[in-house]
Amino acid sequence: MSYDALLKSIRDKIKKYNYNSVNFDLALLKEDRFWKILFSRIVFDIRNQGQQKSLLNEGIFRIEKISLDIDNFFAFFEYLKLVDVNKVSFPGSFEKISKDMFFKFGNYKLCFFGNFPGFNIMFNGRDRAKNHCGLEKPIHFVNYYIQNSVMPKSYNEINLSDCEPPHRNVFEAVNHFWGTNWQQYNLSSNNCGIYMPIYDASIAEVNVKKNRFMIRVETDSNRVKTDELSISLIANSNSKKYSEKHKLRDVKNGINVDFNPSYATIYLNRGHQMLDEYHYNPSSNTFVEPTQQSTILEIQKSNFPTELKLHPKIVKVSEKLFHDGYYSQAIFEAVKVLEKEIKTRSGIRDKSGVPLVNHVFNEKRPILKIVEGDDQEHVDEREGFRFLYMGTFQGIKNPKSHSTQHLKDSTKALEYLAFLSLLMKRLDESKKC
């Protein structure tokens, strides 16, 4: 899919769900006279919002909500084409960025230099949307990654203890205002999701009592009538027996099954259109994926004679995406955290990708050494790993790479993550020259 095809898909969603505005939630940090994007999310809305609302203003750190109408969002989307990393190169510092690489949001001019790792619009049910991005609605979404480095020292030194309510750090402040549960490692991805919520109806709660599913649905009575909706479910492997649609008569509904389910996927439908899906797990009363989409840990245990321990930073940024079946994004996030770690350990922040690797692991004047020693075998090992890191950024991180862009094989995805984990572990063992 291309920019034009993605824009057509977004236009179709706007028409289908009657969106009237787009809210840009922005956590901004001022560095060297420039406002940089620390966290961001873009959320379509059915209401006409005000233009700008400041949620927190603490000097060099601010949390803003800036609303654009649909036409201005289209202008912003056209702007993203101009700042795609595959078309233009980052000049090395914000001082050298040309004016057309900034987009005006209210009182701010911000740089969204980055790319779409894939142009596919994906779907998350309400539970996942709440867990991943703080939105209590089912969402269609597409990920956009901002190549916008913010120095850790800048946000670690910000004191928010005098706020009301007080916050320990910028991450806690963002979570408070956005309903998210992000941690510091989320900065490694710099993911700016474009979210298109479904406001019509959603599954709010699921419980099982004596083999009876109790399902509570929330609806917007101005957009949909309860009798237009239906529920269907897949419980364990009994997809045919229980998948027929059950018409809703009330917002609280019950479906009987003749066994104690180990998992279930419940679907909320409006005619032939699915509005929401909910993954029920009786042990935790939260969603899980059916067994065909195993977690990283489950695949490690089932495919290897001994447990494979991936690097914790790889697991942090990739596990949820892997668990949800977004294997390409899981791999892409892992590569980005590897790149972030190389920058942190080397102190080189004005380069990325292959140029970064060639500079940091330079054969004659390296900044980091994977292994010390001057004999030929150590020199060859260092040079070999330099090529491995180069290949990672040239091949795996490349959004146009056919090998990872539409990856559906969970085992192959794990193999990529294991390789990236090895590179991360060797980086941990490296010495700065």
C-alpha cells in the first residue's frame, strides 16, 4: 500500500464513521530553542473540538491537545509525504532543518520527520486499545514512527512534583492525562499512532457464570439502536456451534455454553460489520489471543529444548506486538531499540542506520569495540559484527523490505527477534574506546 492508497482508506473511514475533527495529543519538550515531540497520538473524533488546550505547562515540558478539522488533517497527511525518511535525509540537527520540514500546530512548529513502517490499517478491540493507547473504544489504526531524538538528560531532569496532582516524571504525567500506561522504554519506538475509534458501540465487560457468558455492551444511542446489534463468539475450538449471531435485546446479554471455556473471542456486530472484539481469559479476566497466536515465551518453550532468553529491552518493546500478531512491527521496534542503544552507548546522536554503524564500529577508529584485542581473529570478529549491524539497518529496518513487511510466520518472527537480541547482548559487552 502507498501513501495515496492509505489516504483513500482513511477517507473511507472518515465517511463511514462521520468524523468531524482530529485531536493531536502532544507531549512536547524544548531543546536548543526547538520544541520536540516526546510522545504523541492522533485521534479522530466525531465532535467539533476547540483548536488548542494546554493540559500541562511546566516550562520546557508541555502536554497539549490541538484539534484540526478534517481538511487540515489532509494537509498534514500531505506534509508527511514531504518528510518521509525514504525521500529526505535528516540534516543532523534541528538547526539545519528547512522550514518546509515543520508543520504549524497552534502556537508550535513541529517536525514529524519519519515514516509509516507499513501502510496497512489494523484493528484493536476496546480492551487492547485501552491497554495499548489509553482509548476505551475499538480502533482502526496505523502506526507512524517519528525520527525525533530527545536527549534523556532533558526529560529526566524535569521536576513535576509541584503539579496538581504531582507527578514523579514526564511518563507519569502523560499517563495521567492520556489514560495510558507507557514507560520510559516506549521512547525507543517514538510511535505516533493514528487512531480511528468506533464510537457506535463496544464490549465493556465479559464474565462467565456457570458456563454462561455475561456480556455488557455500551452504545451511543444517537448513533446506533440496540436491536441493530448482535453478539457471536468462538469458545475453545467450538467455532461452528456458538458462532451464530445472537441479537441484542438489552445492553446486558447472556449466552449459554455447555463447557467451561479456557478462552473465548466475542464479537460485536452491526449487520455484517464487526464493531468490536473481546478476548476473554478466565484466569485473569482479561483478553488473550487464541493458541494459534502464541506469546514469545510460549514459542520459546515449545520450539527449543531449553528456554531462549531474549534481551529484556527487546522483550519490552516487542512482546505485546508479537502477542497481538503484529510481527513486522515487533521486529521494527526491536531494531529501533537496538539503534537507540548504539546511540546511547556511543554518544553519537546525529547519525542513524548504516552511517551510525560505520562511524561507531569504524575499523580504524572505532568508538565501540565488540571485542578487544589486536590479533587477526579479533579484528575479523569486529569487522564481521560491523557487517551484521549494517545488514540489520540496511535490510531488516528498511520499511520496504519484503522479508519482514508482511510477515505472518510467528516462528520466523521469533528468529528475527533472537538475532536482534544477540546483537543487543554483544552491544552490552562492548567497550568504549
